[in-house]
Amino acid sequence: MVSATFRFHEALNDFLAPARREREFTVPCARAATTKHMIEALGVPHTEVEVILVNGEAVGFDRILQTGDRVAVYPRAAALDGMPSLRVRDDPPGEPGFVADAHLGGLAHLLRMLGFDTLYDNHFHDDTIVEICVREGRIVLTRDRELLKRRAVTQGCYVHALKSAYQLREVVERLDLAGSARPFTRCLHCNTPLHPVAKASVVDRVPPRVRECYERFSTCDGCGRVYWEGSHWQNMRRVLDGLLNGGTAGPAGGHEG
């Protein structure tokens, strides 16, 4: 057996036993244990870790621990922006895509509202989520830390908040999504991109009052829903403006008929 001293920083402490939070602690390690093995054995999913320093030097997940090693572990939100070469992983290329677990339907809905490609089905099993993550390179969103510990899940985000509006703020801030948001460009129900249509082509698919009051419409080729800028749209616009401009995100409704 060997032993090493660990110190976890910022939000990573939430995963630890209370007696180990916000302090250094020394634990025994199995012979040939890697940093990844020990970090997850202590309760922290590897997807939550952005930087690992052993004795002050940046290392990866495969570093084998030795007696006397001092290990500092940082999340993405840590103030290490000026040292990108230290990170244990690169961001996925292109616009981010997500797959949300069965308990995050409200968050999935709100991410689609922001225009982010987000797969969700309340019948998704963990194995299905992992398969989608691997096949399509999506970021897993979940409150199940064991799902994020799976070796095949290379990009993931543990969602701490319980209410969907606060979950949205948490994910947007952690993954720096504000600049990539394209609100109201994706169907809230089936995730298909929306496209504008002439009023005449949907006039028989909307209520009479809507025909009288609105001129701009979008439609979804996936499920056929028609969207317009009604009162619910205005409410969501205020919510999103507050979120993207640093205000407080509150409840949001739908914007389609």
C-alpha cells in the first residue's frame, strides 16, 4: 500500500464526505492506483475534474500515485483560465450537443429553448445514454454521479441544482454557453431545428385569434408544431435575457400553439 494527500477545490468538495471538505487529507491507495482511480474512489466523477496537480506538476488521469504524493484537484470553474495546457481534457469540437438523463426533462426543454441540440427521453436507460454519448460525442447531463464515472463517458456535467431554471443557469455558466445560444431556433418538443414559414402556409393550423394578431411564424418539420411570438414567448424572452445578461432566471413557459 501507498498513501497520498489530496486537496479538492471549489465545487468538487460537494462530492466528498463532510470531514474531507475544504482541507487536505491523507488516504491509503492501492498499489499502482492512478489519479483517476483514487479521485473516483473518493466520490468525484472524472467528468467534473479539469486540472490535476501532483506535487505541483500537471498530470493526466493515468498518473500512478506514489507514497508522499500531494494531489490538488480542480473543477472547470477554477481560476486556471490562463493555463489551458494543464487541463486533462479538451472541449468537444463544434457546437455543444447534450444528452440528458430521465430526471432532467425540464432542463432539456430549457436548453432546447436556448437553441442547443439536446436529446431527452424519460425512458432513456443509463446504457442508452452512454451509447449516445460515445456514438455522437454528446455531453452527458445528469444528477447520477455513478453514470459519470463510467469510463466511456468522456464529457459530462453533474447538475447540482434541483429546479430546472437554476439547473439551466448552472450549465450555461459552467460550460460558458451564453455566447453560443440561439434562442427559439429549435423545437421544444422534438429537438428539430425550426424554420420560418409564410403565414399563409400555416393559417389553417393556428387559432383564429393568433391569425389576427401575429404575422411571423416558424414550424418544425419533425413534429409539425407551429410557433409564434405570443405572450409565453415574451415571458421566455425576459427569462433568457436575464440569464444571458447576468440576471436571475425564473420559471419559463412555452411559446407555441
